[in-house]
Amino acid sequence: MSEPVNLAPYATTLHVRDHCLCLHAQRAARALARRFDEAMRPVGLTSGQFSLLHSLNRPEPPTIGAVAETLAMDRSTVTANLKPLERQGVVVLTADAKDRRVRRAALTDQGRALLAKATPIWVREHGALEKELDGEGDRLRAGLRRLA
């Protein structure tokens, strides 16, 4: 006969639901992503693609590794997320001139134009969100940065 499984009491589950910072951060991240996905729908971007395009908006094309670091993602995920943008013609991937093993990503003219259309949408939606946070946006960002 097997040993009985020691299940966590329901009270523990309720405590985790109400107090777990990780759970609350995940829920908030999903809600924010849905909100910005909906806002970006008219220009055909997701919130993640918008962030990715902005991470490429630099004077010199960044390496995939630099983009991954900026977005706190692994390089393979960045590469996978760049593929549809590359197929749309808004991003181009090239080999680094000094080290052919390193790849760099850059916005095309079409990508810069798309970013120019999407950014005012972000400004509007972000402004509305800041109002909903009743002046707590800076404090929330500071706390999130400390965790990252």
C-alpha cells in the first residue's frame, strides 16, 4: 500500500492566491499584454512585437544577445519572435561584420514607419493606464525594476 499524499490545506491555497507576488505579477502582466494587444490591433502588432521593435530602434543594429538582455528573454525566443516580423519586411537580420556567427537585427524603413504609427497608440493607452494607477506608476515601476 502506498503512503497517503499530504495535500496542502485549502487555507494555504487561499493564502498563496492572495499573497503570492509572482502570481500577482503574472496576472498583471497578462492583463497588461491583453490590453496593449487590443490597442495595437489596428496596426497589426501585439504588445510583445511593439516592445521588440522598440528594442531594435537604436542608432546601430543591436545583436540578438543585446535585444535578449533588454527584454529579459533568451536568444532563441528573440529569434523566434523576430521571424514573423522579418517575413512582414519590418525587420532584417544580418551577420555581424566582425564576427559572422553573431547576428544583428535592424528595423527596415517599413518597420520604422510601423513603429511611428504604433507609438502614438502606446502613448494614448499608456496615459490612460497611468491615470488608472492614480499617480502610483513611478512607484510601481521602481519596485518592478528592483526585482528585475
